[in-house]
Amino acid sequence: MDTREQQIAEHLGLVHHVARRFRSHADYDDLVQVGTLGLIRAVDNFDPALGHSFSSYAVPSITGAIRHYLRDQSASIKVPGRLQEAAARTSRAVDQLTQSLGRSPTVPEIAQSLGISQDQVLEAIEANHAQAIVSLDAEQAPTAQLGRTDSELEQVETRIAVRQALAQLTALERAVVEQRFYRGLSQSQVAKDLQISQMQVSRISARVATQLRDLLIDV
């Protein structure tokens, strides 16, 4: 195996990492194949003299190849049948809960109503979003469609990456993130609720912010 082939083989994990972000939009194996072409281009064009790491150079190339593939598909974004059904059920549950609660339901409330996990609810919501992109794009001119699809894909990709990044945190870290950044509580309120010191809340918030930044830097 020559150096080029070895470098491609060693970095196939990057292709799978990026492809997983788009797995609700198209067949996973197809995404991997297309992403591998982006990796090969990155290997052929990478210049180490510029001072960048190969990973930081390759990920945009892989992501760009997959996005280009998705834009070229006749349906723009393909949502698997399994997700289409889950998306429809979730949409109906949201409508019913909104009427009964008088407000938008939370993810845990939707999950409890449907008897599924919160991750499944989030996946269904993303599928609903993707289907909305297809419906709206079908009414746009071709040039407008490309720009809109790319922008919407970036938003979906970012939300999925955030969800995956949060899943890597400890239970305490997730609790601090939820209360500080989603519920908007002060450090003193979080400290009291979680029975830890304000200094711990401050340190955890700073540490998590750094971790999330590093995990999401490719996005």
C-alpha cells in the first residue's frame, strides 16, 4: 500500500463521521461513497506546508462532496420511510399536545405521549424539517433551491452535531448546560438546585463550552 492509499485508509473514519450527520437524508452507504471521493480529493490537494492539520482540511472537502450529492438528487433530500412515519406521528402529537397544554410541548412530553425515547423524537423532528425543505424547495426556482437547501442542511447538520456533542457530556455537565443555557438560570440558582458550589458551576460551564466548541469546530 503506497502512502496515498494508506492516508486514505487511515482517514476513512472522517468520512463516516461526516456521513452520519446526513444519514436521515439519503442512503448511508451512498453518503460514504460520495464522502470518500471528497477525502481522496483532500489527500491529493493537501499541502502540509500551509500549517493546517489534515483533518481540518479534509472535513470541509468531505462535507462539500456530500452536500453536492444531496443537491443533485432529484428529490433534493431523501427521508427514509421509517422516519417519514415517525415524523408524521410526532407532528400529530405536537399538534395535539399544543392544543391540550396551550403551549408548545417539550421533547420529554412528546416522548412520553408517543411512548418512545427522546432521541427518537429528535430524529423525527429532524425528518420533519427535512421534508419541509423538500416541499418548499419544490416551489422555488432551481438557483434559489440550491442556496436554500444548502443553508437548511447546515442548520440540520448543526443541530444533529449539537445533540451528539451533548450526549458525550456527563450527567452533571448536561444538567448545568440545560439550566444555564436552556432555562436561563443564574449560577447561584443552578448551584442551589444541583447542590454544588457556584465555583463548580462556573468551572463546568467554561469546560463544557470549550468541549462543545472543539466537538463542533468542523461544523
